Amino acid sequence: MTSPRTETFPHVDRPARQALRHLLPGPRAALALAAATAAATALPLAAPQITRRFVDDAAGGAGLRHLILIALGYLALAAAGQAARMAAAWLAGRLAWDGTNHLREHLAGHVLGLDLAFHARHSPGELIERVDGDVAAVADFVVAFVLDVVAGLLLLAGVLAVVFTVDWRLGAALLAYCLAAGLGMAVAQRLAVPSATRSREASAALYGHLEERLAGAEDLRANGAGRHALGRFHQVAGAWFRAEWHGSRIAGGLLAATNVAFAAGTALMLALAAWLLDAGALTVGAAVLLFQYTMMIRTPFERLIDQLRQFQGALAGFARIGALLAERPALPAPAAPRTLPASGALALRLDDVSFAYPDDGETTLSGITLTLAPGERLGLVGRTGSGKTTLAKLLLRLYDPTGGTVALGGLDLREADPESLRRRVGVVTQDVRLFAGSVRDNLTLFGALSGDDDDRLRDVLAGVGLGGWLAALPGGLDSEPGGLSAGEAQLLAFARAFLADPGLVILDEASSRLDPATERHVEDGVRRLLDGRTGVLIAHRLSSLAHVDKVAVLDGGKLVEYGRRADLAADPHSRFGRLLDAAGVSR
């Protein structure tokens, strides 16, 4: 029979083991942690022996000085035990966070390497919860595992060994009790893990829902959809609350059962000690020692129960991390990647290209064939939903065509080295992303683009019309780009494209957020950007296509008209010509 965790997260064992390797410390750190843990375990084991000596010596009439020395020894041993436990906790915490930070980096890099089809299925809030929240649960588990599980098991083994030396009958009874308690905990854990898994899933869904609604807060408020958004939030939050409540009830029940079981076990051991004391087989000090050891075995079990929810969350987190690592990009990496030409304009060729998004399977593009010589510029026009942006995604190899070939610089993009492709293709879209950082960071994308020369950065910003804006910032390039208007943000995106110096430039509705005056201001900059480079311009404003060499008209995912702009504009019966007339743009 398949366990619930396996059914929920198929094929995650191997990736989860790969994730676990990120948490393993180095040999020196592991040795230091082992020594601290051993000391934190052994020192408390010696304390009841001192108590036994104190009680038996006091009963035997030992002097006050002798008893004070024993008491001082007990205090020193207790202080050393606490110091050892603090050292073990510090080492475990440091190693756990170092390892989990490496795991976060690995997960973040893996997620960023997945294709757009994956990101379309998962909201950013959900992925943040899975990359950070699940890993945090694992970090807590690692610390608790060292301090509560490993140290607890060592303490338990030590207690059993000492009790067996005192009286084998008491040792056998204590061992049988511990085995029964451990078996009960194992069964309880198997019942409780699925509830923790559901709780982690509900938490991720809640974060994803919040992220989406907060991102669209303006639209929701402007269109009066706040009531619906709040109602949907109550549903998602309610599902999370119910999952948490169910898990808490299980954990609370386990804790209550443990308290009852250990109270009964302590009473049984005290009864056995009293019987042996009455029979003369034990001293009073030995009976006190037995009571202390019985209370000591309760501590690791109570810690295990107290941490059970954390263990459950960690196991669920491991499973979800494994499931995330098991995701593979839909775009296959080239077996022998080839590099695009390092400089100059790139030729572009689409040969009978068709495409359908993997989620719905509906054909979005069909039979697209066109060519651009190096340095030529193509204007791509069509109604909303005609496939223009989808075609741009194929040129960036964010998707592979389901039919036909997309070639750049004479090289099929499926054979191109991805890093080479990213360097040689620049894109400016209608949605500009600004990041937390300085103007320099946003312009160079944190050093991904060539940006060592500040004078060049200033020249680029001045070339797109942001020179005055930069001069007004108190810190110049080191300032944060706060308070940018939509048009200024668009200009900053143009500056990024200038800085990248690509061989193919794709402008996807790049001037859609600019007012006519600002658009005219950057026309010269756009012409300079496209000078000596191949360009694909997607635009609804046909005035921005005045300087393209060719025009392609898409309708319903098909190429219905394609040719040189001058020829199509001069043809009174061409679709492009009629579009120019309708827009009031001179042919």
C-alpha cells in the first residue's frame, strides 16, 4: 500500500536526498558538534550519581564539610552541562542555517531555471513560501534533531545502561517501557505527518492568494471587487485554519497521552524501587537515583512530542522541496550548445513555425515564415490576441515551437547556448520591472550587463532622455530609482537595452506607456538603438513603425500579410495600408 506522502509527492525521494546533501556539515564542524552533543549528554548523566552519593553519605552520618563539597561538585557539573548544551545549540543553529542558506540558493536557482509554463501554474507567493518557508521548517528541524533527537537518544541509552548496573530487573522494566513508548510515538507520527503536509500546502496557497490580490489591489478597488476578494480570502484562510486546527488537535492529543503515560510509568518505577528498598536490595540514595533517571527519560520523550509538529512540518517540507527539485524544464538543453556570433547584427529566419501553449493545446501560431537580413527591422502588427507577443517569446526561446524552426544568426535556437542567446538578444516590453537597489543596479541588472564605466551609464541615460532626472537625484547612480513615472520607467528599460548592445532587439509595445510627446523624444534614441542591429518592433501605434524595413501582419495566429513596408504602404488594397489610413498615419 502506498503511503499518503508518496501519493501526494510522487518520485521525490531522490531529489529530497539531493537536498539533504546541502545540509551536511564539513568534517571539522561535525566533529565539534558531536563533541558538544556528547558532553551535553554525558554531564547530566553523572548528576544523579552525585545525588546518590550525597543521600547515602548523609544517611551514613558524613560531616557537613564533606556534604558541602559534594553539593559544590553537583553545582559545577550542572553548570558544565548547561554550558555544553548551549555550545551544542549554537553550533547546531549555525550549521543548520549555513546549510539551509545553501539549499535556498540551490532552490532559487532551480526555480529561476524552469520555463514559463511552470511559472504560469504557480504564483510568486507560492514559490516564495516553498523556497523560503519549507526551508525554514527544515532548518528548525535540523536544530531540533541534534538537540532533542540525537542528544535525547544518547541520554536515553545512558540512563538505561546505568539503571541496568543498579538492578537488572529495574533496567529490564525501564527498557520495556521505553520500547512501548517509542513504538507508540512512531505510530502517532505516521498518523500526524499527512496533516502537516496539508497544512504546508494550505499555507503556500494562502501566500500565493495574498500575493496575487496585493499585486492587483488597484484594479480590485477601482472596479469594486473588494468584497469578492475579501470573500475569497476568507475561503483560503479558512482552509489553512482548518488544516492547522486538525494538526494542532493531533499534536495536542499526543502530548496529553504522553503526559498520562509517563505519569503512570513514573509511578510504576517508584513502586518497584520502594519494593526493592523494602527488600534491602536498594539504598535510599539508589532509590533517589532511580527516580531522577526515570524523570530524565521523560525529558527526551517530551521533547520529541513537543517537536513532533516541527518534525511533521520538516518532513512535509522535505517532500515539497523534493517535488520542486523533481520539476524539470520543458525546454531541453542542447546536447552540444553552439555560440551565436559574438558581435554584429544577427539574421533572423522563421520557417513554417507553429506553436500551441502546453496547458491548453490550442494552436496560437500556425505556418509563420519570414526572414530578416542582418540589420533589417521588422514591424509586427495585428489585433490583440493575434500572436505577436507569443512570437516574441519564441524569438527569446522562452518556448520552443511545436512545429518549424526559429533560427538566429543561421543557428537553430534549440541548438544555441542559452547564455549566448541571452547576451545577444535584447528585449523591452510594456511591463518594466524595477528592483530594490540603486539606479546603477537597475540599469546594469546588478552587474549582469556591462556597467563598470559610470560615464557610459550617464551617457546612456542622457541618450534616452533621463539625464535631467539622474542629475536631480541626490546620490546620482547610487540613489534608489523611487518615484519614477510609467514613462520614465520605460525609458530606463530602453537604457538597459542600449547598455546590453545586442545583435537582435525586440520592442514589444515598448512605447505603449509613453505619451506622444515623450514618444517623440525617444524616437531618436530608438533609431540609434536599432542602428546596426536587427530589430523586431511590436506596436499598436503604427507611427512608431515609420522606419522599419518590413511589416508582418498577424491575424488569428497566421501571417496574413508580409512584405517591405514601402510596398505595402503604397498598395491601396493591403491590410497594412488600410490600418495606416484608419490610424491617420501617413503612408
